Amino acid sequence: MKRNRVVLSFILTILFACYILNIPKASAEDTLSIDVLPETILFEITNMKPGDWAPRTAVVQNNGEIEFEYITSVQPNSESLKLYNELILEVTDDNIQLYNGKLSDFNGVSPRELQPGEEDELEFIVRFPEHLGNDFQGLEAEFTIFFKAESDYSEQSEEEEVTGSIDSGDESGGLALPSTATNIFNYLLVGLILLVTGTVIGLFFLYNRKLKSIDKL
């Protein structure tokens, strides 16, 4: 009986050792490496106006030897956040929408996995809302998009970043941004004037016609 226990313990020890040896581990030479193209600047847009939009593609690459998951985030760099807080950001992967909302509300997309040698092509689109008026002229929004990679097979993490810069032109030159409320009021005023003028002219001709009819009698 005692001998059987010894044999059973020996077998269990062998099985446990085999299990441990079969667990994939990153060796000391395995590296975690994330790269993003373009390397530095993703957006550099000047003289952007309401209704304009700018698409850019960021390629995220796993150039290391172990798989990883990466997350994204954004951080403003400019002192004024007025324009930054209004810009719209869309993120897609192969026509699948990952995010659509304000740039300032972007908390990243869900963690995405990349095997060694694989890459993601993410399309980032920044839109300048059509309703923004003259008070947004001459403003600039600067921000950084971060790509952070982490792996279960490494205690290290790695982060890459690209920058974005959007400006709405110079206050001293160029065309003014549309003031939506003012334009609508002007259109209504012109329409009202034309309506009143047309009515007065119509009544005048009608009155003259009646006078001529009376004279004939």
C-alpha cells in the first residue's frame, strides 16, 4: 500500500512537471515591440472650416517576438480646449466602426490583440462640426494619441504616440466662418421684405384695375 502511494506520487510529480514545461513562456531573448506608422505626426491640418473632415490611417505593428494587446487613449496638448472639445472623432477598422463621438470623450477602443508579425490599419477621421460659428475662428487644437502594448508573457509594457494638430485659420485673414443664426435671420428678413413688396404691388395693380373698370361705366 505504501509502495503504491510512492508510485502514485511519482507519477503525479512527472505529470505536473510536464504541464509546467508545456506552458508557453517568453524567454529572456523574447521582446515586446509595438510600432506605429506614421511615426510622429498623424494630423497636421491648417485652415479647417465647419463641415471639413480629414481622414488619416495609423498602422499598428507587432514587430516583437510575443503576442500582445494594445489600448489607445488621447490627451490634449493645447492650452485652449475650446476647439478640442467640439471636434468629432471617428475610428474604424476595415469599415467596422470602433468609435464615433467627440474627440475629448475618446477613452480608446477595446483592447486589440496582435500576434508577432501582424498589424492593424485603423482609420481616424476628425470632423469640424458644421454648426460652429465665428467664435471658433483662429483657434487650434493639439493632441496626442497613445498606443500602449502589454503582454501576459512580459512584465514590460511599451508605448508609442502620434500627434495631431488642427487649426481653424487666422482671425486676421481668410473667409469668416459662417454664423448660422445670423444667416437664418437675414434670409427670413429678406424673404419677408420680398413678400410685403409683392403684396403691395399686387394690391396696387388690383386697385388700378378696379378704377379703370369704374371709369368705363
